[in-house]
Amino acid sequence: MVGVKQITVDADEAGMRVDRWFKSHYPGLGFGALQKLLRSGQVRVDGGRVKSDTRLQAGQTVRIPPMATDRKADGPLTHRTMRDRADGDLLSSMLLHEDKKVLVFNKPASLAVQGGSGIMRSVDSMLEAWRSKKGEKPRLVHRLDRDTSGVLVVARTRGAAQKLTEAFRVRSTQKTYWALVKGVPKPPTGRISTWLVKETTPDGDRMRNVRHGRDGADHAISTYDVIERAGQDLAWLKMEPETGRTHQLRVHALHIGHPIIGDPKYFEADHNWDFPGGIQKKLHLHARRIRIPHPDGGVLDVTAPLPPHMVQSWNLLGLDEAAAQQAEQDE
């Protein structure tokens, strides 16, 4: 029949419900319209009738009738609005790595990863501009705080998202952050282990260290190493979270008495401590590097350059970024 399409289910789509498969491929096709197509038998899988909750298998053929493919909002976008183009251009400027399964971005500080109250633009909303030809939107697989810059991993396919999410869950991923903190930690290398609970405050959610056994508390573990110091006032730390709790590194830095410079929630200093001149009061925490199993095998290893406000601080303090980069390459 003219206008009928036959689409083969990809390996990454194995196990998807029919309704979710259509939402991915044809986001403009409403649920009610899809139900009519299913009930009338116009949508079929391998020639047979199916229901919205039928699970698809790799290699099966889905019959797509003209009523679905002709809908103006269906399928890949045929044109982009000015906002779409702007979002796509910004994503391109942030791109650190791209392959068929994975995208890695260098997220700027102040850009939210996901939407929420008062958030007009986020990485997640911008990813609409990068839907694939079959209409599949890239998927977030982890998060960064809004004020934290650096490496952000995004899956291009459903199957890749499942594998990457599992890698974060079982902690087979190594994440390295760079931070500028108040004072110089002693000893210069350490491991921090606390229990964190989320509390609601007038300034938004805040994490607090509590005793083991407190209801709702999660165990959080981080390690740190002093890379370089600027006198006794400031230190450049390499921090690695072994767990992935909200604000974990920021709370742990405060816990050892060395809060991260510019942290609007957790920075504390006595009256005798002056904020260094020339340094911007922005969070000095950067997701520097990630090493994660790639969905197709091997290890994906990506680093992100410092954001402008941290470059300015490093230059003012005379911190040797080149030496740290060489040390990274030798690891």
C-alpha cells in the first residue's frame, strides 16, 4: 500500500513496549490515535496484531500506516525553529566526544542539566534539537549540579543508556573533579566517609552530614588529593566520588573544614578570612575527567578543559595546569 512503512526493530530497542516505541519514533502521534490504529489492525508487528503493552524484539518488523507517517508533527523534525538552531549550536560548542552510541559534553557552569521550577533552559530540553533521524532523543545517564561545570555523558540510544546507567549504578565508572578550596587539607591525601540526608531550606535543598542509622540517610564516600597550594589560603584538589550523592563533594569539602570557593550553599569562612581579590564568586568545582565502560566495549576516557572563571583563578594564583595535565596522561 502506498505510504505504508516497514521498520525493523533495532537491537537497542529490544524489550520496548509498542506505545513507547511509537513515542520514540513518532512523538507527534498521540496515545489515543495510536490506540485506534492498533484496534483497527493498521499497526502490526511481523504481520500480527499487537497491543500497546506488547514487548518488541530485535529484528521484528513494525507496520506503520500512512495515518501515522503523514501527521505533521511525526517523525524527524523537518525544520528547526530559531531556538532549535540555537540549542543545537550550543550543544555543538560543548561537544567533547561523539560516536554512534555516546555523546560527551563540557557543560558550562550555571546551565542546568534538567528542567525544574524557574529553569527555562536545560541540557535535557536542548537535546530535543538532536533527535535522530528516526526521532530518538539522546538520554541523560547522570547529572551535574547546575553550578558545576565539566564532563556530562549522554546516551544516543536506549540500549546505550541502559548500559551506561548500569555502569554508574555498580560504580565501574571513575569520575575525577578539580576544586579550589579554602585552606590546605592535612593530610594532603584522604578518604571521607559520611552519611548524608537531604533537608529542605528556604534557599532550596541542602545536604547535611548525620549519624549512621538516620532515616533517609545515604552513605557517601569520596577521596581527595592536594595537587597544588597557593600559600596557606587556598588549595587545588583532585576529588573522586566513590558514590554519587547529591552535592556530595561540596558537603565533604565542608566536612573536612575546606569548603569549595564560591559555593553558594556550603562555603563557610570566619570573619578574619578575606575572599581573594580578582577571583569570581562562582563555584570552583569542575568535572574534569570520566572513565566509563563504553556500551560497545573498551573504556571511554574523556577530559574537559576548565571553565573561564576557573582559568582566571588558576592564572591569578599561578597554579600549574600543564603539570597536572601531564600527570593525568601518565596515569
